[in-house]
Amino acid sequence: MALIGWFLSFVGLFAGLALRQDMPTGGSASLSILLIGFAILACPMVWRGKPFGISRGQRIVAALILICAVPLVLLPAA
């Protein structure tokens, strides 16, 4: 589970930083913030010892929910 956390953390961090560098569309700023937040949620080193009572599995599930919510951020506002 820690290996999945590290992998997701690096993917989220690099994707957020790459999006922050390019900023191609209007919603990319909020999407990059979500991806960097995702990287913090998935990082096992930051959350060693269960601060705030959040387990590793709950963090991974929250990170996966952020991934699944990405299309909602990219929808145009009507």
C-alpha cells in the first residue's frame, strides 16, 4: 500500500507542477491545485503515524476520489 501511495504521490505532484507550468485552459489553475493536494494526501512520508486519525487507506481512497473528480473540474461552467 505504501508503494501505491508513493507512486500516486509522485504522479500527482509532477502532473500538478507540469500543469502549473503550462496553464493551457481556464480551469487548469484549480486542477493543478487539486493535483498537488492529491500528492500531499497520497504521500506516505508526510502521514507516517496517523496525524488527525486518518489511516493510509483513507488517504489513498481520498486521492482516488480526486482523480475521479478531475473531469468535473474540466467541465465548462454554463
